[in-house]
Amino acid sequence: MSEVKFASWNPWHGCTKYSEGCRYCYVYRQDAAYGSLVSSKQCRKTQKFDLPIKKKRDKTMKIDPGSIVMTCFTSDFLLEDADRWRDECWKMIKYRSDCMFYFFTKRIERFMECVPADWGEGYDNVIVGCTCENQERADFRLPIFSRLPIKYKTIILGPMLGSINLEKYLDGSICEVACSGESGMNVRPLDFEWVLDVRRQCVSKGVPFQFHQTGAYFIKEGKMYHIPRRFQISQAKKAGIDYKIVDGFIPEF
């Protein structure tokens, strides 16, 4: 399999906090750090709104063909405040059938009212991640997620705020589960035992698993560690617990 290229596309920025996982939202933190004069609650269209169809001076696409486009990571793609812009985004996504678009959402219950008329059983180039931070949100969101017509589904446990049992949701439609801790100051810790338990569930169901990052406060064998931001992803990888099946869930173009 050839090396995967990644691109980032944030058609809008800003989001309203929606559930317990949003308490220490990194978008709010980053906006504050950069001295933004606009509230992070205010959703606004960005200058890169039409990035997927933009071309370079040599007439090639700014986003390379074959890229995985991490979409709307400074907001939520299903945010109500962005309803007036989303149809245009779907048109760009469909036009760029040579790329795979990947977005996460905490608003999965809005999915069917937010998809285009020709969605059918799902676009071949869209991956949707349903984000769940605790058991209560998993038990609300994942039954909805399981019924939706989406070609590629992932479950994102991030920030993971407690032990979560996913086994009844790990059917054949789930392509991957990923766990992450919470970054920032004075945030809630991630216990490695929670992560290992989810990994066990995934292995028992034959679902790929990824430990994405530790978060700022990480508990292992009962001891709390403070992990600087620059090491949170690398420390998770050093744990060596990712569970892959063949080359992963991303289809080749």
C-alpha cells in the first residue's frame, strides 16, 4: 500500500459546547492562546472554505489526489450554525471523489437531516467518526450511529472520561475505534486500564483499535503522570497496543 497523504480542511471555525467532552475544548483553548477577538462560540466561514476545489499556479489541485482530508476539526461538521454552508461542502466532497474526507461529530442524531439528497447508502469517499466521551454518551449516540447509512464508520473515544463498554456496538460496520486523553491545563485524567479494556473488546470482535494519545494526565498502574503536549501522541504509540488488520480501514483509490 502506498504512503497515505493527509490534508486539513476547516470550512468553518467555532462551535458551541455540546456535552461533557466539550468542557475543555482545544478550539477554545487555542483561540484564547492566539488572542482571538472573536468568540469561539461564534461559527464563521473560513477563507479556506473552498480549499478542495482550489488549484495551484500550475493548475494542479491544492489538495493532492489520494489524500485523506481531515475535515472540520475546529468545529463540528453537523453544527446547526453551519447548516447554510454544508450543501456546498457536500458538492465539493462529491466533486473530489479522488480524496477521502474524514470528519468526527458529537451531533450524530442530526446526520440524516444534514446529508445531501443523493446520499443513498453513503458516499464512497466519506468516513464518519462518532465521538463518545463516556458510557452515557456511547449508549445514546452509538445506537443511532449503527443505523445510519455510512460506508465507513469509526468510533472516537475522546476525550475518554471513564470506562466504556462498546462490545454490543462493535458490529461489522465499524472500521476502527480510537482512544484519546484530554489535553490542556487542569484537565481530566485518562486511565490506561480503560484503554486496555476497550482494546480487549476490539480484539474480541476483530475491530481495528488505535491508542491515539495519552492526554495531559495519564494514570498507569495507579500512578498519575503529567505528559507534556509534545509527547502525548508518541507516548501512546510507545505503548505498542494498536491493533491493526492488514493495512487498516482506509480503502485505496
